[in-house]
Amino acid sequence: MNMAFVLLLVVISFLFVWFFRLARAIWINMNVKYDKRVGEAVAPGTKN
């Protein structure tokens, strides 16, 4: 394989992983709601 093809595969694999990490973060942000009472139960005395 020549170097250009290897570089192309590296860039594509990086963007592939980054895309799914971003999609997961957006999904979590949309579907997981923050509950202040849970935070107080886990770390009492901290400001939430």
C-alpha cells in the first residue's frame, strides 16, 4: 500500500470513531435527565 492510502484509512477511521462518540454524547444528553436529589445522595454536602 502506498502512504496516501494508509493516511486516508487513518483519517477515515478517526472520523468514524469521532462521529459515533459525538452521536453517543448527543443521545445521552437528550435521554438522561439530571436529578439533583441523586447527586446529593451520591456526594452529600457538595454544591450541585
